[in-house]
Amino acid sequence: MANTYTIHFHLPKPDKGDLDWDDEYHEAMDIVDAQLKSVNDSLTNHTSNTNNPHSTSFIQLTDTPSSYSGLANRVVVVNSTATGLTTVTRVPLAEDSNKVGGLYPGNSANNVLKLDSTGKVPLSNLPISLYDLDQVILGSQIFG
């Protein structure tokens, strides 16, 4: 019969030369097996729970902004060093590719001229036709 026991689980530690030491050993192994099964079940249940078991919010994470203050209508993106998250007012990839500096190209007020693939301004984007431009030039020479 054991005279000493382990500290944490109080498992019997048979003394050298004890009779029936194997009974105590088997008892101890059953206790260890049950404890390991319990730990394994708890771990499996915890890791399979994808419903935020710790009730952690976005701002509690260490690689995110620490507050929602001033972040209304902003979008979460990976930061420039790829070590955390930050917010931006717009997602660069979602920007309208037809805009130039936030404005649409065109030939009316508050539009900008956008170059075509050859680096030239398309005629459709000029505010007046070439005929009208020619008339203005000719008119200024005649009446200027």
C-alpha cells in the first residue's frame, strides 16, 4: 500500500518492494486517464465553439483601433505594415475607376479632362467642338 501520493492529483506512489504495487499503479493510471479525457473534452468543446466563447469585441483585440469614436462610416483594412487592422474612409480598390481626383471626366462644369490610352484628351471631352473652336479663333482675328 502507498505511503506517499502525488501533489496535484493525489495519485498513489507505491513504495519500492510494496506488495500489490500494480493495483495502486493501475488505480493511478485510471485517474490519469479520466483527467486527460476531461481536459481533452474541454479543449475540443472550446476550440469547436465558433460563436465567440469569450465575448471578445473588435476593439478588445490588440491589433485593432482601441475605440469606435470617430470611426463612423469607415471601412476596416489591413494596415500598411500588414501587422494589424486600421480603418479608412473608403476602400481604394472599390473606387470608381472612371473618376479622376474624385470628379467625373466630361465637358460640363465641375468635370475634369481625362486622357485616353494614347495620352490625348478625347474630342468628346472638350467643352466645344473643333468647328466652334475654329469659329472662335477666326472671329477673334476678324474682330480682335
